[in-house]
Amino acid sequence: MEQESAQKPMICVKHLRKVYRVGDEKVVALGDINLEILRGQIVCIVGTSGSGKSTLLNQLAGLEKPTKGSVKIGKVNISRLSENQLAHFRQQRLGFVFQSYNLMPTMTALENVALPLVFKGVSKGTREKAALKMLAAVGLKKRAYHKPTQMSGGQQQRVGIARAFVAKPQVIFADEPTGNLDTKTTIEIMKMMVRFARKYKQTLIIVTHDPEIADYADRVITLIDGAITSDQTHKPIYDGTEPAKQEPLVLPPGTDQSPAPPALPGPAEQPDTDTILPEQAPPIPPEKPSDLSDKGEKSP
């Protein structure tokens, strides 16, 4: 992890505390959280229901104000920003993937993906071109003009991923992104998010209750009762790269590139022994199939 240690923190959390009032009682959702997340790191925050993981994500993304402490993204202390400043910051710097997709039902897939670029003031032609490119990247180019009700759950989540990544934000937050998906689609979605995050060198933070999702992360943070009980790094099961394509062999100039002559027949393919003259040495009989194992080959 020497390369990671040389990277600068993207998110810095200091003495973060969040307390909710429920009637006359105080409920401590987060207590004295201290945390740094590196630029380009894929982090999974895991925990059971009520552990505080969703509250922590809301704090990191500036969706809620802390009771105490601070959250910095880059050099910006988002805990001190006003609601309008936070909204602008999220539009410019952050991306979101939701469990329930959160697509605009009256918009097409293309319009949903292009929406973050509208907030950035990108022209219609440019943003539609970028949105179409992202839809192609998630395998939904032919669904560009379909509305959410015309797509499956997995297709809607792909649109949600394309929308989150289209503006190339610095940080992507994914809240239970596979909670409504089957196993096969879950694997596809996770690989897709990891691949994009690696490609664009983005920080990806995933909140989940599923320990198998954590296998895709560089780092796994476990929360219990609003406190970090474990913070471990490990090698993810998918590094974000596709299998390498087999490149054709290129020989140096002047090298004979004509096809090799056919191989000589083996012992079992010798010409008919009836044509061999008596004075010649007797032919070597072909090997029996049972003898192949003695040659280091497996019997059929």
C-alpha cells in the first residue's frame, strides 16, 4: 500500500458526532468518528440495520449537518457550508447511486443521465453526446429513449450509474446500490462501478449490509452502534480491468512469415508396413492407447 500512502486524502473526518432527538430522548447515531479516505480509493462501509452506516454516508455527502465535528472533501469543510452552498457543491463535485434508482419517471434514460450536466451549464448538444456515450458504456445505448417504466430494475440501476459518473465527479456515493437486484445483476453492477471508478480515478464509497459487496473494495469499514469497530484494507476480487485481448504476433522485418510446414506423422501414422522390404529393419509398432500415460499424457 505504498502507493496509497503517497496519495492525498480526499475525505477527512474529525470527531464527527450526530445526535437525533426522539421525543425527550437523545439517540446517538454517530459518536466521535475520525476517518480519512484516500483519493481514488474504493471504500465499503458495512453494518447491520441501525449501525449508523447510512447516517455516516449522509454526513460524508453533506446531506445532513453534524451535531459536532467536521467533514472535509478536498480542501472544503462542507460542515460549514450553507444549504445553498452544499447543493452547489454536490452538483459540481459529487455523484450518487441509490438503492431505489431515483430516476425521473417523466424523462428518458438519455435525459436522466444528462441531468447532472444541466446543473453544470453544459450545452444541450454536448451533454446529450456525453450521456449517450455513458449509456453505451453501461450497455444501454438502444434504451436511450426509453423511460424508467419501460426498463427492468437492473437496467434502471445502470442508468443510475451512468448518471452518477457522466459528469466525472471526484467522489461517488452508493447507498445499497444492489439491494433490489438479483445475484447476477449485482455482480454486473459492482464490476461496472469499480471499472468506472478505476478508469476515472474517482473515490467510490459504498454503504451496504451485504458482506459480499465488500469484496470489491480496497478497504472495509465496519460500524456497530455508531462507532467504527474495524477498518481493514485488502485486495479486492475485481481490479476494474477487462481481460487482455490476444494481440497478433508481429515478427521483425525480414523474418520469413510463411506458414510452418505440416508436422511429420507420429508413430501411429506410419505408412502401411506391408510395403517395407524384408531386408529393412522391422517397423516399430504403434503405441497402444494404454501406453500414453507413460508419455506424460492423460488417457482419454
